[in-house]
Amino acid sequence: MRQLSALDAQFLNVESRGTVAHIAGLAILDPTGTPGGRLTLDDLMELMRRRIPMIRQFRWRLAEVPLGLDHPYWIEDPDFDLEYHVREIALPRPGDDRQLADQVARLHQRPLDRARPLWEMYLVQGLEGGRIALYAKIHHALIDGVAAAQIVAALLDLEPEPRETGVVDDWRPERPPSAWSLLAGAAARAAVHPLRTTGGLLRAVPYLDTFPVVGRVPGIGAATGALRTAARTGQVPPQANLSAPRTPFNGPITRHRRVAFGSLSLNEVKKVRHALEASVNDVVMALCATALRRWLIDHDALPDRPLVAAVPVSTRALDDDTHGNQVSAMFTPLPTHLADPRARVEAMRDTMTIAKRRLVATPERWLQELTAVVPPAFGGLTAWALFRLAPSAMPPINLVISNVAGPQFPLYLCRAEVLAYHPLSVVSDLSGGLNITVFSYNGNLDIGLTACREMVPDVWNLIGYFADALEELKGL
């Protein structure tokens, strides 16, 4: 039995009619190397049976504490049914990418069943060109980005022939806890909660000016700076102006989703990086700014000041295979207001440098410690105020952008080569109705866009604008 952290529990609390908090991956596969040139559900089920001992989280389900008096626990599901989680569907002809994206959007907008382990996997047949897709989603309360990459590594192989893991599946489910034992544990932790969180609060408060909106409260910068000086935590670079303008993708989102995906040449991005003396991540962020600028101009909605993006950052060590979330975040202006492409790259490079310096100067666990200050019984109310009430008055950010480094060599699933891997993520009232996630894999940047359908119905236009943006930067 393993208790969720306060940060993990918040990913459960934020879910509502319009928000689901799972992350996902869409792999495009070439099955020509499989027996008969086909990848079947039976093939995938056999692989999962052999690999699931390496992914213990796939057998965990939630155990809620009565009356919500404490954070839930992960317990082993005595009724675990692999066939429930691994499914097969097919696209009608012609099976093009847009049909695939529409189907994935319908799957992505559906919440996971909290009475079962919080993940699902779909083998999608019928793609044009003989391709196959694999869509898998798992709740953010269970894993962060690095942990998700570890799960992907457990499922995929470096060679076409599936490896033998040598792991024996001797799993036996533990006995579920009683309601009384959960209540007793909640009472014990409630008694020490003020003492346990005091230290975390003292460590987190000096960095409250890192948050958009909070950082703009009069006097907060001077106050937090004085606290850092008193605590001798060192200097933190001054925060850039983080005043998020209103955009068409900020406001209350609906339950409906749009998904789009595409790929860019990583080699071409690296050429631009060297020519403009920037990092790959700076160029990726500049590409995002350019694509968003074009989309906002299309909708006569381009603000005269930068957008504000949140950039998640993992604080987990690569060899740390524990569950849950170990994350922080950078907040940075996105220079969509600049018409000159070179100026956009230079501005992006400068603001990302400041954001990275602030991140290095901030304790790794400050976000986790700040979240833990809220008593578990009030976690749901806090999430409602933070994610649904606060953004209606003043959006703290416009969107979330993630850029994840992946392997630069081919991977295989049941002898089928993975051609591309497009990550998909969360949209919410707080974070905005558009999420951009980029994954570098085998010489490409694989882009995944997740959007609220009503806010960004033409999400495929953005994919085209990414390609245009790269061509523009190549011409500088």
C-alpha cells in the first residue's frame, strides 16, 4: 500500500466535467517486420503478459480514504483484468492521419475508471500505408514524464526480436485495507500535519514570486527577496514580466478534445540552432511562438504583448523508478508579438536563459512542499478554486509547452518498428485549452497537440504552421 503525495492527489482533484488528467502517447508502427506483416491484439496481449511484471503500477488501483480525510492510496487490484485495459479498434477507409487523430481525441477525452488501475491501451488497425497505431493513456496521478518514459522503455525493444526479461511473474495481490485502518492513519497524519508542513512552507514561501499572477502582487518580489536573503538561500535572477494576455484558448474548457500530430527533422532544427547560436530547446520554443503567432493572426486575436507559457521540468533522477510526480516548472514569456523571426529566436533564448537560472536557484521540491501545505480534506476545494475559479478572473498562463528528449535510434514493439511517438497531455481552465508536447525520437521532433475542441477547432492548422516556422528559420 502506497500513499499518494499531495501533488499526485492534486491531479485527481483537478478532474471535472471538462478536465481529465491523464497523459498519453500515440505510437505509429510499421508492421512489415512482424510474422505475416500484421500486429494482432493477441501479439500485444502476449507481450503485455510478459512485460507487466516490470511495470508494477499497471496493477495498482486507488483506495479512497472515507470522507476524503486523507490522500488516497495505491493498492494492488485483486481483480486485475488485463483484457479490460488492452483493446483493439479499427479505422474506416482510407485510415488517414486526421481520422486517427479524431478517434484518438474521442479516447483522450474520456475519463479513466477510478475503480480500476488508471490506464488503457488501444491497438488501432486500418491506417493507410499498412501502418498501425498504438494509443496508451495513464493517469498523471500515477506517473510523471520521466516515469512514463521508463514504462515505454519496459514495453519497447532495441532490436526487432523481443528480448527475454528473465522476470518471473510471481505477483500476489495484497489484502485491501479496511476503512477503519485508513481512518486511523488519516487521524494520525492530521495530528502532525502542521508540524510536518511548517518546514516545507518556510522553504516554499520565498519562491512564491515564481508563480505568474502571484509574482505581480505589489510588494511580493521585495518580500520574497528579503525572505531568501534572511534564509541565505542565495540570489534568484529577477523574473521576466509574466502578465498573460487573453487569448481564444483561455477560459472555461469543455469536455471535448481535438488532437493533431506531426514531425519535424531534428537535424534541420540543429542546423538552425547552430546558425542562430541557440539551444535546441530555444529553437523548439521559438517554433511554438511562430506557429501560435500565425494561428492568433488567423483568428484576429494576436495580443500586443508576449504569451506566457509553463514549461514542466522533471526533478527525477533517471535511475529513480519510484511512482508519482517529481516535477517543477519554468514560466517564460513567449514572444508571439514580435514580427521579426530572428528577434523571436533571440528573445526566446534570453527569456529561457532567465527561466533556467531561476529554476536552478530554486529548491527542487518547492512545488511539492507548497502543495503539501494544504490539508488533504481541503484538497478538492483548493483545486476547484485554483483551476476553475481563479482563471476566470485572470489567466495565470496561456498554455503548457513540453519538450522531452528521447532516444535517437529505432525502437520496436512486437517486431514492429516505431516510426514516430507523439505525446499528448492535459488541458484545463488553469493551463489553457491548448497543450503542445514535443518528443525527440530517432532523428525527428514528434509533435503532439491536445486542445479543447470548441477553443481550437482547427488544431491541424497549427501543425502546418510548425513546418512553415522551421522553413522560415532556415532562411535566416
